Amino acid sequence: MLEENLIEIFSSVQGEGKYVGCRQIFVRLTGCNLRCSYCDTKFRRQEFCNFETSAGSMKFQKIKNPVNISKTVEMIQILADEVPAHSISFTGGEPMLHGDFIREISKKVNLKIFVETNGTLFDEIKKIIDCIDIISMDIKLPSVVETNLFESHRRFMEIAKEKDLYTKIVITNETTDEEFLQAVETIASVSKNILLILQPVTPFNHVEPASPDKLLSFQATALNFLDNVRIIPQTHKLINVF
């Protein structure tokens, strides 16, 4: 039976993007193909998965990794039965590294499938696009990952746009006008109707946030290319939940 090394499964509110405030069940998967300067998530393989014993309690029990499909679905259902959820958020790390696992779970649960992705693995999204409902896709800027990923992002969006897709750019003090404009133009080249979220970075690992006037200036620039551009911080950090 298919199994995966999981980091945690818990019930909380979505803290970022278009569906901020919605109750979700989060399934955090290991591994990532990128290393972002502001990343605050532990996504390496570990011996145990932390499973929240009661929805929203932030109290966990340890489940031995790897965890099979049946056990994962059982844990999801326990939390969903306690508090109705809008969707299951597969996050990481990078969930596109676990496409077969996501597909199998999607067959066994009666919840929308929501993925939070760095939007670079376009060959992988092709394989499971039919079982995904909502895609939260980061645009990774060169100042963050030290490489240009815009063509990979464009190819990913061309596939993902058939679903409920929105994009997100984390804005730091180091974000340049040039890379931001290139990111916006890349989104617009796929569709001007794709929602863009500008997310002020939550300070971490010596990465500093942008000033308010820089955020507003970036929003004004993006609105010349895209129909819907919003500034939304990480709200779960504000209320101190996962």
C-alpha cells in the first residue's frame, strides 16, 4: 500500500491568500525542490508524524512514519468529524513531490483538495490536475531562490488555470522593481484574471519586510496588468495559531 513520510496533520484556519480564515485540515508533506531565504517550515523527513488529537487543540500524538493511505484518511476523517472543514490543504515542503499520495487520498475523502505549491513542477501538476480543486501557487523571485523560475511558473500556470488558481508573491525589503515587474508580466501572459496576493514577509532568518509605501507601489504596478491584486499578510501569525 502507498505510504508517505508525513510531518503533521492538524485542523486550523488558512492564514494566507484567497481563502484566509477558512477552516481546513492540513496535511504537511516532507521534501522540497527549492530553498527559499524566508522559509520558516521544517520539511525534512522525520521518524514520526504529529497528529492533532482533537481539532484545534494544538495537542499532538506521534504516529510512526511512513504513514499509509488508510491511516492518513482515518486521521483526516477524525478531525473533519469534529469540525467541518472547507478543504484539505496539502502543504509542505512541496506537495507536487507526492502526487500519487494526493490522488489516492482524494478518492477516499469527501472534501475539496487544496494544494499549496511553489509552482515549478509543471510535469507533476499535469499528473494530478484532475483531482485538485484549488491551487495556491507561489511565485518565487530570483532574490529569494537565486535563480530565475519564471518560465517554469508560466508553464505551471498554463496547466493550473483550469482550476481555482491564485498566485502569491512574498514581498521583502530586498524585492526589486525589476523582478516584481517580470513576475507580474509572467502571470498576465497566462491570464490577467489570475488573482495575485502580495504577502508582506513575516520577518525570519534576517529577512526584513518591505515598507508600506513599497507594498502599495507594487500593488499599483500590478493593477496595470492584472484585474485583481490584494495585499494580505500571514494572518495566522497574528492570532498565534499554526
